[in-house]
Amino acid sequence: MARLFSFNDLSTVGKYLGQAARQMVGVPDYATYVRHRRITHPGLPIMTELEFFRNRQDARYGAGRSGGCC
């Protein structure tokens, strides 16, 4: 009997499901950012994963806000 899925297929599906879930809750994908920078902007600096996370967090919630809704 032939296998329907290989481990590689399941791994790929899991990767894409995880990426989709992060995007749905507003968490951008660092690997996608790095790939984009290397292809589209070669030679320019690439943020570390922590810098990227803070950058995206600041962009979403506003840098320097004191908290609360207003």
C-alpha cells in the first residue's frame, strides 16, 4: 500500500499552517523577511530576529506609547 503523505509533506504542511496562524494573529514571519531582504535588497543590513520582532511590534502598537487604549 502506498503512503499518502511523507514526513517531508507533513513537515511542509506544518510549516505553512504555523506561518498562516502567526499571520492571522499579526505576528510576521522572520524567515520571510530575511529572504525578502536578501533577494530584493542585497547588501543592505538585515535586522536580528529580536530587532525585527520589536520593529513589527512598534509598527503595530506604536512605539513609545504608555499603554492603555489612548
